[in-house]
Amino acid sequence: MQLGGILREMRKRAGLSQEDMAEALHMSISNISRFENDIYDIKAIDFFRWAKITNNPDVLMAIYAAIDVATQIEPITQMITGTITLLGGLI
């Protein structure tokens, strides 16, 4: 699975620049670019941190459930939001 485009979309939706993300992850801007262009594979721990920084736990859940995140990012967000609402916001 190529995660670069997903990482870029997550970052942009959070309103963060590559510089912001690099600072938050304590990495160089060039490493952020390499992740987003699928030159480097991102480590799991860095991916978890990326999702937390960009407030995208739904993407983590989608990947865990083997859902095609690239085509499902918006429906997944709506599904997760709906589930949390049904559970009274307990999650």
C-alpha cells in the first residue's frame, strides 16, 4: 500500500505545512516530503504519531480493518463520527 498520498491528505486537512509536521515529529522537512512521495516507508510509530498530530484516528482504524483508505477517507470519517454519536460520544 502506498501511504504517501494519504499522509499528505491527512496533513493538509489538518491545515499543517510540511514544516509544521517536521517540527511536530522532530524530523527534517525532507523526510516529511520523502514519506509523502513514497520514497521512504514510514515506521508504524511515526504513522501513529502522524495520525494523532493530524487528528485522524479514523485512518488508523481503516488501515487496521484493511479498508482502501485512499478511496474511503471521507466515508470512513462519516462512519466513525456516526458511530461515536450513536454511542453517546463514549469513545
